[in-house]
Amino acid sequence: MRRDTYAVIDLDALEHNLTLINNEIGKESVYAVVKANAYGHDLVTFSRALFDLGIRHFAVACLSEALTLYGEAKEIVEKSTVLIMGYTSDALLAEYREYPFVFTIFSLEQAMILNESPAKVNVEIKVNTGFNRLGKRPTEEYLREVTAIQGLKNVSVHGIFSHLRLAERGEDLRQIESFEIFCRSLPFSGFQKHICDSIGFIQYPEARFDMVRLGAILYGLVPDRQLNLGYRPVLSLYSEISQIIDVKKGEGISYDEQFSARNDMTIAVVPIGYGDGYKRSLSNQGVVVINGHSCPIVSTICMDQMTVDITGCEARPGSVVELIGPNTPVRTIATAARTNRNDIVVSLSSRIERRFMKNGSIVTTV
Ligand SMILES: Cc1ncc(COP(=O)(O)O)c(C=O)c1O
């Protein structure tokens, strides 16, 4: 243990969440979405934990994440499918086409670059059914293009996928329908099709098809309306008070030019800041919990430290500060920071130690 500011990654909660998912759809049909450092939970260690729990499909956003997995957990990559869901440039497709990844593509030109590989390259085709981000629209022309891709000697269409906008039910259903029609209209089969992320998985069981791509619910980051489904948060975040300062009415604290103490107050300094990925927008907005007391963050969060009001609380240097946990759920922090849950956990920087816990004991620290 190297630092007093640390995240706990609860592997029992992860196992619990996977069991709930497995009760709905077999693990073999789950792409575990581990992009963005496994939503801040640590890409390599978290992927290893998933592998140990039976996951054999991993989805990342970009080539560099796939390469990190390959470099640091080759044994997993060799026994799994690693889908790169995002865009890979032509130059990188050419450079890395012999690596054991599944590339997402959306044109014959990209496929022809991969076709130069001496061995078969698996690809997944992205269809834009309405998200308007990556992939081409499900037109007759795209059907012909995808058929031509499948006709290449060294390229195999391993899957076809799309992504739901999840803004409005009617629109989602239209996306699902046009995706199904597109897949059905192809003159070949043998590919896997998928469209659901976590919310889609819960809201549209009829659209789970061959695979689902799950991030949020694996990590227990569920939307408010799905809190009753029993998924448990995997990550919590703690620190310790480094110093306590009595501040007189009218004194300033931290960089905030506007802030002046309204009364005499007791301030605790907590060694975490926006350099750790703790959102600066929580300045004067967020709350931490110390010995069961809710303590507001006062003044501006600095890069490495921040100050909280502990007036009237029982606390001393070394007292534990809960920043994300049972009393400070990610959704509350996200609301205070005016952002979403993923942004809160994904932002946690490498300076925060991750302690992986199982049955109450630390099994790995990174
Ligand atoms: C293409 C794609 N599929 C699946 C996911 C997983 O989404 P969620 O975390 O909501 O399960 C994401 C995440 O943003 C994504 O971009």
C-alpha cells in the first residue's frame, strides 16, 4: 500500500453482478466492456478477474487498449475474443492486422487493407441505425459492400453490430427493427449480431440476439430506475484526513477568491484533488462522509488536495474519508458534479491506488 487515497474494487460485488447477468443470459454471450481502463477499475487486473469468472469476450474502444491487454495479459487475449469497438485508422489497420483482435470496420477499403494479412482477420461490421456516430446506414448499398467484405479471401465477418441511442422507446424499437432487417437481408450467415448495452439489455430483452455488450451493470453503475435490480457497485473511494485547521469567520480557504468562512469553522484537509480525477466541479458542491457525518467540500478543489467542513464532527488526522461508497453513491456525486456516473469513475487517475478485495482481504494492489 503506497497511498492513503485509494479505490476499493470489490470482486465479490463483481461476481454477484455477473451471477445476476448470467441468470438472464449466459456469460458466453457477454462482451465485457473494459474500455477506458475498465471504467476506471483498472483494465488489466479487472479483465483478469473477469476471465477468472468465466468471461471470454472483451470489448475495448481502441487499438491501444487492446495492445495493453495483449502486452500485459497475453494469456487472456489468446483464449478470448477482443473486439475493438471504435475506429482504427487505415495506417494502424495495416500495421496491426496480424494481431489477434477483432477490428470494427465499415468499408470495403478498410477490409482490403486487412485482406493483405497472411492469415484470416476477423472483423465486426458497424451499422448506423440512428446513433449517427460510427458505421454506415443500413442501405442496399451497404448490404452489397458488407457482402463484398465477406467475399474477401482473408477477411471474415465475425459479427455485425449497432448501438442504441436510448433517448426514446419508439426510436429504439425502430433502430432494433432496422438492424434486424439489415442482418436478415445479408446473403450469408454465421456471424453474431448485437445491439444492446446495459440499458438495452435490461429494457429490451427481445433484442439481446447473440451477444450483449455490458459495461455499466458489470460495475454496478445502474440508472436510478434500475436500482431495484440488485446490481452492486464494485468501486468505492477513500482517503484519510491529513490535517485539521481551525479557520476564523471571514478567513479565505484555498484558491477561491469568493470564499470566506461565514462562521468560525473546522476544516479537514483531504489528500485528493482533480489530479486524481476527483472532479473540480465538485468544489463547494460535493459531500464526503467522515465517521458517519456528511461533510461538505468547501472552496476550490486543488490538484492534489481539498478541504471539507468538519465543524462539530468527531474527526482527527487519519480519520477515514468516504468519497464514493455506501453513503456517497456515484449517482449523487455525478449529480453534484453535473455529469454522469461513468464520468466520475472513468476519470480516476493512475495516482489512485486500486485495492482489489475478495472476502474482506486485499488480493491485488495496482
Ligand atoms: C458501442 C458500445 N457498446 C457498449 C457500451 C457499454 O455501455 P454500458 O456501459 O451502458 O453498458 C458502450 C459504452 O459506452 C459502447 O460505446
